Amino acid sequence: MINDKPPVVQRLDKRCFLVICRDAPGSADSRIRHLDGHLKHVEDHWRSYVTAGPIRQPGGDDIIGSAFLVLSDSLDSAKTLMNGDPYITCGMYQSIEYTEFTNSIGLFPGGKIWDTVDSIRDRAAGGPVEEA
């Protein structure tokens, strides 16, 4: 039998923010017009993203927005990075939501960030993010 348990990996050294951007109605033209600038921005800052890309309704073809996992020291610096993106400066998005996110397990972190259940029990119960 193959052991397919995830390895324990180090937590990210920066905070991670999930940024969900919902397109304004009629924004398809803005997507095309500002695509070159948007791609230049994300390529120039690619090390600040865990991942990023367009979002669609399940089974749909039309892009309805964008999702970004942004690594940053603070919410303010994450917003500064995002505010440099032409897709934001052109007003293409109807809404932009920032949520702090813990990259805990999966292919992107390369495993899981906990060794034992007890090591994360306080955090899972809504406890402090920072170690005391």
C-alpha cells in the first residue's frame, strides 16, 4: 500500500490574503483593453502570489471576476500591490473583497502545516494567529 499522507511543511513567512474581485456589468471590453498591463503587473510581482486567475460560474464560459492569493506583510501592503493592477485602476471590478487566508494543506503549500492535531487546536477554535 502506498503511503499518501501529506508531508509536514513550514508555514508561510508572510500573511496570505484571498482577494475576490467581481466584474462590473459590461467589463469584458475593459478586460481586453487592459490585459497587457494586467499581465505585466502580475508577472512583475509573481512572487507575491500563491496563485491568481479568472473565475467563472460553474460550467460557464464567461469570466465573472478574478481571485488572488496574495502574500504580504500586512493588509495595507496587499492592497497597495493590488491597487497597482490596471484591472483595478481602470474600475473594471464592481467589488473587491479581502479576507485573510491560511494556506494549510494541499498542492500549493506542498503538504500540511501541522504536525499533530493538538498543535493547531487553539487556531481551529478561533484562537490567536500569532504564537504567544
